[in-house]
Amino acid sequence: MYLGGETLLNATGKGAPSLYSGEFPRPNNTTTMWDSFQKFIPEIAAKRNFATTLKSIEVCHEYRRIAQGLMPKGAEKSTFPKSYKENTLTVSALNSAWAQELNMKKHQLTQELNKKFGENTIQKIQIVLSEEMPDSNPKPLPE
């Protein structure tokens, strides 16, 4: 058997519904395999001593999602989460206008992030100016 597109094909080439296609009903609204995996990741992170790094990644990712809804159009190209440590989220802005916009939304951003991760996860949002956005296509290291 092999996976061809979204249909699982058997040796005769006849197709059966794929688990990924949504054709199989989920009995009693059970969770997906991905839901279970997401619950398992923090447990592994704690055992392997990278729970703090995972939390930082999660907070920065969630900031991007929340900011997209709270901030004016263009914010995703002009602001970005820089780091999260010791209950402080540091956010970079490309210019003072975006820094001011972030400053006006700090309280709402803090509330939304704490709603997602628990009270006092974010105690402070620090805003810094940056000359450029991080490059999504990193340049190769010099030889």
C-alpha cells in the first residue's frame, strides 16, 4: 500500500478514503493525532531541558497571530517578536511610528497572550527599534 495524493491505494489500484481527506468520520468528536502530538511536545521538552526554548517559540509565534488581528495592516512586515525571557516579550519595530502603534496596543497584546498561556506569562512587552526585519532566507556564512 502507498499514499497517492489524498487517497490510500491498495495493490489493485482501488482507492480507499484517506485519513487526511476527512472522509472518515471521527466518532464522538475525538481529537486528531496532531492534537495528541501537540500535548506530548511540552512533556518531551521538559524532559530534554528545552522547555524554556519551546515556550519562547510558542509565545513569539502566538504574538504574530494575535498582532495580525489587533494591529493595522502592514504590521506583520514592520514589527516582529525578537525574544521572550523572564516574562518579558521583546518586540522590534522598524520605525518610531510602528513602535508607537505597538505601545498603544501593549495592554491588549499582553491580555491576549496571557489568556492563551496563563496569567503573568507576559508581565512586560519591551519595544525596541530595529533597522530591518529578520531575513526569512538567511544568507550563507562567509567562507
